[in-house]
Amino acid sequence: MIRNILLATTLAVSAPALAAGPVLDTPVQDDWWQGGRAALDARLKVVNRPKRAKNVILMVGDGMGVTTITAARIFDGQHPIDGRKPGPGEENSLAWDRMANTALVKTYNTNAQVADSAGTASAFNTGVKTRIGVINMGQNQGAEACKTPEKLPRTFAEIARAQGLAVGIVSTARITHATPAAVFGHVPKRDWEGADRAYPMADRASGCADLATQLVNFKGGVEVVLGGGGARFLPVGKGGVRDDGRNLVSEWQQRWPTGQYVADAKGLRALSAASTGPVLGLFTADHLSFEHDRKDDAEPGLPELARFAVAKLAAGTKARGGKGYYLMIEGGRIDHAHHASNPYRALKEAQTFSVAVAEVLKMVNLDETLVLVTADHSHVLTMAGYPERGNDILGYIKPARDGEGGGPISKEGWALDDRGQPMTTLSYANGPFLAPQLSRQLPPTDPNYLASKTFGTGSESHGGEDVALFAEGPRADLVRGVMEQNLIFHIMAEALGWR
């Protein structure tokens, strides 16, 4: 009784009321004014969530820098896939735009100003930064460290399993690719995904197991694994690239006799998320198809994979008497489309990733699940040129004539550069010079159009600027300001009460 009275008194106490200030008035109170007031009112309604989480879901849009987010927001508004009426796009919101807490994250590796996925994913999975190309090893550790695994940084997933939590991994990339592999693996070179030519025999003498083997042998097991990359698990001649003759799918099935292995969309859809035993789904030999190219009867899309993983882990939580889970979900092919300098597929992948985030947010109780959305690194995509509002984000620039940047205009109304060539809003700082020549006969709105770039390189590169982090759920309030990337690990740990 006394406790209830004290609690009621505590809840009733609030900050001293502020004295009324001047009346906020202006002769122009249009829709923008009213929208701003409504947005402020929403922000003033603070949601006080519990300080402890049962589950943590980390969602990574690989290569989804701030420019990609902005362009994808416009793309989604102009090309909606959920029955909405197309609009100009700039006013649109993606799923994470409505999450309450935001920060900027510094992505550099310990030896690289512009990072890769291995070093960045290691930072948020271990709490320490490391070198470019390295997965979950200390910045001064090399292959010799594989012989003393107890001295390697412990991953969030390893700690979670030791605490009785389940672990899940979902990716549209190979499941042994850098970002998903950072959930479970430790290697000095990210290319050591399987026993194949990317992992030379001389290097195998180090004693480091390839990443596919590490996944199968992960201590305590991974409750749900869904992605691509099946060839790294199978021997040559049986659909794989392994030269050691091992069939890791069979080894996984022998280790987990109650587990279920699926290799296509039909197999996944036949499963019940409530069934006991782990699930291993490897739907392609390499990466999953880009969403634009995916055949739904053959490959599940990222939203479907995310829904199944959350449902599976939630059902398992009940079976484990309330023990929660750690789930990492990656939209991996945003990055790959950018490397090809193909803006359409990059934005389509980001749009699909937003749908997956929305699905996850609908499924979980945010009073017990911390959801984080971020990118591992950025890309050198640029968005420029003073296009008018509502200009097709993929198209040539039709300038906002009342704005800055006056210059020559083609008869079609497109802004021209100083060579007389029409300009697109989106371009890249680097990438293959040959690509625009091969796609010049295509309009820039074509899915196969490869954008122009400033410097010629074999592949478009990552960008080094900060990326965004969005959060909702217990201890999401710790996501603010400008952060080092490894702080993400420590926020997740704090949310679960690990000290």
C-alpha cells in the first residue's frame, strides 16, 4: 500500500510549469506551419519505456548512408509499393523516420579513414573497433589469434547464448558475408568464407576455421539463419565450392536433428514458426537476388524473412520460459547495387528494407524489445543540382527556376552541364567510367541505368561520412548525439542489463 502511494506520488510530480510566454503568431499559418506545430506536439509527448529489454533487434542497411536514405525516401514516395498514391516524395517518411531516437555514428576503422563492412560490423558486435577487412578480432590480432580463441573479443551473440538467449541472423547477402558473419565469426580476412580458392591452402595452416564452418559449430547454435551463400556450405560437384569435400548442411543436420533446413521459398512457407528446433535457410548459392529481379516463387524477400525470424524467436522465447533473443537483420544488397553504380536497384533495396523495418516494428512490443536501425558505412552517392520539387529522383534535372543554379537548359527542359550533357540528380564520386557509356542509350529512370561518376574505378566505393542510427524501445534514449560505432554494442548490452 505504502509503495503504491509513493509510486503514485512520484508519477504525479512533474517539472515546474513554465510561465506563459509571448503568443506565437505570424500572418502565414499555412499547412507547413500547422504541420510543424503538430510535429512539435508529437515530440512533446514523451514515451517513457522500461529500462530493461528482453530482446534486441539490430537492423543494418548495408551501405545505407544519409544520401541513400534521403533518395530512398523520395523514391518510395514517388514509387510506392503499398497502394499509396504517388507524390512528390520529399515529404514522405520511411519506417525509421518515425523512430524517436536518432544519432550520427562515426564509421572509421582503426587503420582506415573510409571503412568496410567487416570492421564496422565488428564494432557493433564486439564493442571494440578493428582493422579494415577483419571480423571480430582485436586491432592488433592476426591469424595466430585463432589458436587462442579465449583471447578474441566476445561477440554480442556469444554472450547472449551464454546468458540463455537465442540468436538469429537474416541477410539478403551470403550468410558468410562480412556483416552477417560478424554475428558469429572471427577471421583476420573477411574473404575466408569457405574452404575455396578465396581461402588459400597456405592461409588455412593458421588454424582459422572458415566462416561457414564457424556458423555450423557456433557454441549453443543459432536458432534461425536465413540468407544466401549455400555454395560455401556444400562440396564441389554437389552445388558448392568447397574443396575439402565437406557437406556442412549435412553436418548441421546431424548436429541439430530437430532442426529444419530449407532451400527455397516453398520450403520456408511450409514451416511453422512455432515448431521446435533451429532453422537453416540457404536460398541461393550466392547472394539473394535484388528485389527488382527476385522471383517470389523461388526466393523469399527480406520482409518475409524478417517476419519469420521474429515469429520464430518470439515462439522460442515462450518455450524458454521468457528468455529473449538477439536478432540481426541485414538489407545487404543496397551496398552491392551502389558498387555497380546502379541507383535504381540501390533505392529499391532500401525501400524494401524500410518495409522490413515496418514489419518488425509492428510485430514486437517496444516496451520489451530494443530495435536499432543503422548502416555499417556509407557510399559515394551524391544528390545535387537544384531539381524542382517532385523531380523524378532517378531522372534528369528539371531545375527549380526560382532557385539557385541558373545554367543552360535543353529543349526538353533539362539542366545541362558545361559540356552540354543533361544532368541527373544522383551520381557517384567514383565507379567504372565505362558504365555510363554502356547505359547511355537507356533513360536514367531505367532499372539498368548505371549513373555517371567523377573518377574512374573498377567498382564504386564506400563513403567515409557518418551514418545514421535510429532507435526505439528500452534504452533507446541512449541513442543521441554523435557516437563511435562500437558504442552500439554497449547500448545493446545496457538494454539487456549486462554489466
